[in-house]
Amino acid sequence: MEAIECFSAPQKGSDLGNRYRHGIDPWSEARVRRNDREKIVILRNVIKKNRYVDSIFLMLLANRLKSLEGIDRISAMMGAEGNKGILEESGLLDQAGREAAPNDLIIAILAESDEVVDRAVSEVDDALDQKDSGRSEDDYSPKSLDSAKNGKTNLIFCSLPGPYVRWEAKKALDAGINCMIFSDNVPVETELELKELAKEKKLIVMGPDCGTAIINGTALGFANVVSRGRIGIVGASGTGIQEVTVQLHHLGEGISHAIGTGGRDLTEKIGGISMLSGIEMLENDPATELLLLISKPPAPRIEKMILDRMAKSKKPAVICFIGGKTEEAEKRGLPAARTLEEAARLAIATLLKKKFEPKNFDMSPTEAFAAAAAESLKLAPGARYLRGLYSGGTLADEALVLLEKFLPFHSNLSHGQKLSDNAVSQGNTIIDLGDDEFTVGVPHPMIDYTNRMERLLQEAEDPEVAVILFDVVIGYGSHLNPTEPLIPAILAARERSKRHLSFVATICGTNEDPQNLEKTREALEEIGVIVMPSNAQAARLAAMIASRGKIDFMNSEKNCHAEKL
């Protein structure tokens, strides 16, 4: 695969859809009373005319500044109509915000005084100046798609409001440029049209709603710093790609490229167009020696079509369709994994032509049972439920797939028993807090931990909760210091519960990530959190603790059992 240069399209502002909203806190000269606080706050909109800034930067900036003393809420977003609609629906859009153009930056704040507002504005200005000054003379930052057509660019990174995506992506494809569409809220008809056009031109559209890719070592969207290597990935899951690339890194292997497709690509409507294009690209890439496909279960006809294509591949391949059956792949002679960690291990074994030995824990089964038993003995007599609070949708899905065969689970995912109210857990619950219903008007929980910490405290007040399981996804785009909000919340939860609460975590990341895996793990372990090497291992151990040993995961998934619960 040839080298790819990246261009982030600035037209019409940036709207990453519900998963990537920045917040809903505009500024206004009006004064409003906050009933929950019983005090007066200043509401104001400040507009930066024709000032495009990428959405991930704005989300991280807003998350950092909200800790300023006197700030109630703060956000920064482009003046696209969709963004302004969210502000208007919340009753927080002032006249200045209403008049903002799509290319204008809206800085939004609720604060205790005008002085706090002014201080926040100053902080924003400093951050924007620092971002500008950080560019080197060699950095290429075109102001439009047309100016990016320099004969070298062959990929655009598109984060526009959904209604604008079709126009800009089509222009890029017509110019022979591949597209990664970070935006969501793009109609499925538009996705199909763009992907069919890309196929015709022997290009690829990654997305819409494609949050993760790594091309020639360059991380796009939410991704981790991982080693280069011989394994090429095509995936319809952002956190699925992150978990697998991280596990490969820890096991001493690396990736050539990780190509995202967007979550709808393997539906009947889209037909796997981008996955098939990605497969072809990696087959023709001399740096790729093995292909690894990652997704939730595709539509049945699409699954068979993809597997038939892989059975004819000139390179070895491994399949990981989380929650799907492995029989279809195996009867075509394709190695298939049940978990993301297993996918990484199976890929390496296949690449090295070694026998694959599945296992449920890095530690021995005896050690795992002893660790779970020791933690179970600390639980209060009536504590029996497991609550999984996830920011990564595929990680939540993987945990539910692993555990629902042993325990009844409620969830907001596509399987498991439905919750009567997704804001309130019932019995054993695994919840995806990155789902659209939890992120309207607020950043994704990988960036802003506020909603998850509130849910954590809520779970702690339930005397029947034994274990709280959670993920920490670090890397580019994620919270720069996740232990800063996590540790106080965990300590407060233990204090509020007045009993022993077991916390089991998984960290998706590497020591090379900005947040540093080892530093994050040590900080959590210091307050008694059990940190496991993978999401699958964390889910298994959490279930063993909550069930007080009635679930016994032996060396392989096929050799595990549960007593009658």
C-alpha cells in the first residue's frame, strides 16, 4: 500500500454526530438559575469567525477547561446547523450563536461570574494560539478540498455534519482521493452511493462513523501507538481494532495497516463493499503477510460472501466476528477467534505456522481461581451482581458475549435482556455508555468521564452490587489523564457503599501512548483496582468474583462451567 497523506476537510464546520458531540453549553448575556445548584450562572456565546478547528481537539480542550474553578459547563464546536440545533433544543443558544455561520467556531460556557467567563475565553485563545504555533513550516494545512488536490494527497479525513458529507466526499472520490469519513448521521443511501463510486474508481471509503484507522503507521481518529508489523487489519469496529492492535503490540508483533470500514458496511444494505476493497488492498500490499478481519456478526449473506472471498485469498487470514459462530469460517479452512485477544494470538500463531493453544488467562487456572476467591471473600453477604460500565461498544459486546452463557444479563446492546430504563441497571448489567442515547450533547466517554463516574456512584449505592467492571481506552483522542477523574470517583464509591466493592478494569493501550499504560495501571492498582491484561480476561475474572466461584473458567473456553446459579 502506497504512502498516504492525510487532509482534514474544514468546510461547513465539524460535526462528529452524537458520539462525538462537544457539549451543549453556549454563552449568553442572560442570567439563568440552575435549579440543581440554586445559584445564578452566566450564559454566553462567543464566536470566532471563520475559525475551523478539528473536532477531537475541541472535545479535548473543552474537557480540560471544565475543571477551571467557577465553570459549570463548557464546550466548543463549529457553527453547523446540527450543532446549533442541539443548543437550541437545550434552551442554551443565544442570538450570537444563532447567527454563527457553519465555518464559525462557537465557544460556549456556563460560569459563576463574568470574570470566570473571561478567564475561560483567555484559556481558549491561548490553546488555539499554541495549536497554531505548534505547526512546522513543513506542515501542510489546506483550507479547502480543492487546495488539497496537489497530486500527492490520496486520503482525506472528513469530519463534517452529515448533510455535507456527500458533496465533499464525492468531490474527493472524483479527484481520485480515498476517504475516511469520521462523521455519523450520514444517510445509508449516501453511504451506498459513495462506496459504489469508490469501488468503481478502485478507491475506498472508510466510514461513515469510522472512528479508527492506522495507515502506514499514522493513527487516524481514536487509535494507539503500536508497532509496525506484518498483520493487516480490516475492521468494522473502532475499539475492536484498538484492542487487537494493542494485544498484537504486547505480544511482540505489529500491523502493516488497520483499515476501518464503518459499522454499517457489513449490513445487507451496504454489502461489505469497503471490507472487500480493504481485503484487496492488503492482499496487494507487500508489507502485509496475514489478513485479520474484525466485526460484529455480519448479515448472514454478507458473512458468507466475505468468507468465500477470504477462502480464495492468496494470503493467510484470521476471522473475528464477535458474537458470531465460528463454524462458517472453519468449514472454509479459515481460523476463527471468539475474542479480540484470541484473534491477536491466533493471528500470530497462524503467521508463524505454530499450533494455537487457547487460554482464558495469562496466569494459570489455579492462580485465577485463587485470585477470584480471595476477592470474593471480601464481598458483603448480599452482594451478587456484576455491573459493566463501558466506553467501548465492541468491548462491552465482547464481555456480554463471553458471560451471558453463564449468567443472565441486562444490556442496552443488541442482545441480552433489555433494560426497562437504560439509565438504571437491573441484576447483572453490561452497558455501553458510548451509545448515542448517552452522548447527545456531551463528549464520548473515552474523552469525558463525567457520565460514567456518575453511573459508577449510582451503582455503588445498590447493596446487591458485588463487582464493577470497566474499560479504560487510552491513546490518541482519549482523555489525556483518565486516572484524574477515575480515582476520586472509585474512592467516593467505596465510601458511599459502606462495604467492599470489587473493581475490575481493562486498559486498552500501550506504554507508548501519551497516557502511558504502565503509569495508568499502577495508579489504579494503588487504590485496589484489579487490572487485567485484556478485556476478555477482565470480564472472566469479574464474573468469577461476582459468582463466588460458581463460574469456573478453565484453560480454554470449551473447558469452563457454571454451577446452577
